[in-house]
Amino acid sequence: MARRRLRRIVRNAVLAVLGVPALYLLAAFGLAWIPVNRGFVEAPEGIDIYLVSNGIHVDFCLPAKTPVMDWARKVPRSDFRGAGDRWTHLLLGWGDRGFYLETPTWADLKATTALKAIFWPSDSVVHAQYLPGPPAEDTGRVVAVRIGEGAFRELCAFLEESFQRDPAGAVRLISGKGYGDTDNFYAGAGSYHAFNTCNLWTSRGLKRIGVRTALWSPFAAGVLRHLPERGG
């Protein structure tokens, strides 16, 4: 009797362990097809932002200086050895600290790093990179979206909130951890976990400024699926 009860408990535990990832994937793929902000149209006049995907995660890229925001005052160019004073754009992404810092290339990816990022709440970072112009197609899939000045101001506020601050209100540089001379990592605000991934962060930013995106998608394809295509 006790043995049967134990077997039943073990069986139910195994089914639960297997079922949670299955439900997660089902939700990820199913909800990604449902758009929010369906009525979004690009601003006839405004500011171009870019969504840049390497197939795994989606970053924001935006003008480094506009009448609304001068990002050099928030993310100093002096932190970047190779970023020119006239470089015009800033790429920003948010994600798991361990994954970003321990995985400069996909060849460096370890199963333990990936599993920890997915299943255990962990510290986050913001990855910042100055660019000499708008992102090129060789950086991955690039989707341009034109938004109004008010939406751009709200996006900048969202991005600013993603940085952890020191007592003086400055962003916290993680020194010596950038992949090259034009990028850096900063301590991020909030924890990374399966229900708060890099792509869900990007999607939240789009939702906040009224841009069409997936209802819920922890994967890059879902975030981009509903974005307007120029000329389409």
C-alpha cells in the first residue's frame, strides 16, 4: 500500500516536472500569435527606433541624441574606448547577468548557464553599444518603427528604469566586461527568470509606447511577428 502510494507520488512529481516546460512552450507559441496594440500606426513624422534581433533576443536601437534625450549624459561615451563622439545611435538590451558575461560567443554557452538563467531568478544587466549610424542588416534582423516624440520620451523612461543606480543616481558600469571597444555592461534593475526574459522586457517596452507586439512571448520571433514592415 505504502509502496503504491510512493510510486503514485513519484509519477505525479515526474509528470509535473515534465508538464511545466510543456505548458510554458505551449503558452509561448500560442500567445505569440495574439497581437496587442492592434491599432498602432507609425507616426507620419517622428523618430525612428529599431528592433534588432540576432534570432535569440531583441534589442532596442535609438538615436543617441534628440531634443527629447541625450543618452551621453546617462551612458557616458567616456565609458567606451572605441565609440566616437559623433556616433549617432545606441543599442540597448537587458538580460541575465551570468548569460551575458559568461557567454561572449555561442561557443562559450554552457548548459548550466542556460538552465540557471531559465529556472532560477538571477541578477540582470543592461548591454549598451554605441554605433556610428543606424544598425546594419548584418547585425541580424532589423525592423525600423517611427514613433512620435511623446512615445519616444516614454521609451527612454522605460529604458532608464532598466538600469540600476548608485546613490548619486548614476548608472553602475561593470568595468572590463564589454565584448569590445564600443560596448559595455551596466548593472540592471530587476531579476531575470523564465517569466521575465530579455524578450519579455523588449515586449514590455513596446507595449508601453503603444507599438504592436505579441500578447506574451519569451522568444524573439514572437516579439517581432506583429511589427509593421516598411513597404509592406
